Amino acid sequence: MKFRTLKYPFTLMLVSFSFWQTADAQTPVAEISKLSQEASVLRKQGPSGLQVFLKSHADTLNINSSDAVLPSPTLRLALDELCQQRDCYASRLYWYTDIEQAKAAARTSGKPILSLRLLGRLDQDLSCANSRFFRVALYPNSEISKLLQDRFILHWQTVRPVPKVTIDFGDGRKLERTITGNSIHYILDGSGRPIDAIPGLYSPKAFLRQLQQAEVAVKNYSKLRQSDRESFLRKYHSDRLNSIQAQWVADLSRLGIQSPPQLLQSPSNSSQPPTAEIASSLAVSKMVVERPMLNALQSDAERNQDALAEITDQEVWNKIAQLYAADAQLDQNSISLIRAKKSQPANTQQDMPMIMKKFEATMALDTIRNEYMLHSQIHQWFTQGRQTSSVEALNEQVYAQLFLTPSSDPWLGLFPSDSYSAIDNDGIR
């Protein structure tokens, strides 16, 4: 993939810094310092510290009163610092960033760990696209938020920085986006042993079912003797794989396809390193955001060749996704957050129903593709005992073979070694 000689400088802007500047312009320095200190102290108390903060600021943290009224930027940022999650005012979730602390909390509480691995940071606006969708569609969802608060220990960890691109239009306007990168939730027991994984973006109802199912698996696994645990996991994942394959046949039968093809696995066997465009295509919701940017970075010849091959007939995928459209409906908390985050609200309010509908449709499509293509492969790895006992080894395998962004490629498919750009030092700065 060749880069045009246009000015698309990659940046590593700290969004939280600019947010503090905005808050500082509107709020006395003493109040900013007091809230930051309060968040820092309560952060050390874990989830109970978050509850103390929420109670003490309950009057100004009501996100349901009006879509147009939000807590102050200073208060929101202090809460994000406490939770270590962007837009925490909407989700009210406390996240550990130290896996050892998360494991200690899990052992004390008897709860499983939900460990998110992502590109970038969960507490910054410009983390990878899927993690941003988690923050608006999943974590604020009232059912999901309550389940996560009550029955899981939450943890996130950066896999690598997320590539960012800034387009400078030359007239004072700039457009900032992230490129490539995917996210995955691991369900771990108190020792950090992977029990299951939820790859990529799922619809709210489907994500809730995955969490409930994995929670039961962790509890059953923990009750067993050490000698019986591996056989339990193999049977659990074998049963899940069979269930997915049966559902695949049932879905296609509902569409009138009587001789369905076998479930396809991720296209990871190619001898050529994956490009950023192919990696982006594996997540539909993310692809909708990133495709225009990736297309802009391609040459005309490459765009005409369109090397991206469809994994299967797109019309079939769309029809299967429509069978699960109800699972992807956003709840009011998510809708309020999306409205608050949209630019130019006066001009886009009339377009919001269409924006929501399109997002829900792509989320439904992501869900079935992730379940049939990616989750089925993960289940197979567990049945084979293939690098699944360690979350680090499993995560390395997921990013290399499922997400097609291996750690061996420092450029994440954005800089093929056989390309020529005619830019000094190939544009590397």
C-alpha cells in the first residue's frame, strides 16, 4: 500500500490535556485541584471509592434529566480519572489497570475478571474504534452496567498505542481519527486463567448473554478439583462450538439456504502480511469509520484493484444480521451519550434516528460475524489446548491470527515493506 504525498501527519495528541485546558478556562483552579485530589484519593479505595464519589456528587451527575445537560467538564474528567474510563459518568464503572490488583480483588470477592485488551487507552477519547463503541453502546447500557458493577472485576490493558491520523484542511479545521486496531474482552478466573473471550464488538443483548454464560462457566470451573479443570474447559468450549455451528445452520435455513457452507475461519493463513485495510474489514462498525481514511491513504491503482476479498457473500451476512436486529437496539443511556458526543447538535438532531439505525445495523452485523468467525475459532483453540492457559499467550494469538495485527509488524499493516512512496525516508519521522 503506497502513501500519497499529502499532509496526513500522524499525531500522538493527549486528548485529556486539552480537556483539562478547556475545564481550566471555565473553572477556578482551586476547584479543579480539589476534584483531581478527591479522585486520586478515592481511586486507591477501589470500586467503593467510586461509590463514595458518585454519592457526594449525585446532584450534578444525573445524565437522565436531559440530553442537553451534562455534568461539568471538570467533574467528568475527575470521574474519568477515578474510573480510568472515558465517559465514566455514563457507565459508573471502576476499572483496574493493574492485573495483579484485579486478581486480588477477584479472589477476595469471588467474582470473575473481565479483562479488556485494546489499542490505546480506555480513559482517552482516541482509543481504538471498537473500544470507543464499547463506551457508548455497551458500558452505559443499564443492564450491562449493573451486571458488570455487581458481578465482575473490571480490568483493561493496552496492547500497543493506537495509530492516529490528523488531516489538516489548511483553513484552521482539522479532522482526527484512529486507524486499525481491534479489542477483545477476556473472562478470567481469580488466578488470571482465561475461561472464555468475547472478540470485538457485540450488540448489547448478545454481549449480556456472553457475560452471563461465561460467569456461570467460571463458577463451575472454580468448584472443580485442579485435575478436572482442563477437561471441563475443553468440554465447555466443544459444546459452545457445536452450539455456534448448529445456530449457523439454523440461521441459513431460515433464509432458505438448505445446504449451508461450513463455518469459515479467519483468513490468517496467507503468506503475505495482512494490510491495515484487511484488518479493518474484520470489524464492520470500525470499518465504517476507518475506511474513508484508509482509502485516502491508498493509491488510485490500489483502490481500483480493491484487494480486499469478501469473506463470504455480503448479502447473506446482512440477512443473518437482520435476524438479530432486536439485540442491537441501544438503550436510553447510550442514546443520551451518543447525542452528547455528536458534533454540531443543532444540525444533526434530525439525522439522529438514521445515525442510530445505521449504527445498530452495523453492530448487529459485527455481532454475528464475530460470533461465527472469531469466537468459534477461539472455542476451537480451547478444545485443542492451544496457547489458552495464559491470557498473554492467548492474546498474542488473537491479535496475530484473528485481528490480523501481529506484534511482529510495528506498522500495523500501514507500511508494507515492498512499497515505495517517493518520500524522503519513506515518510518515517
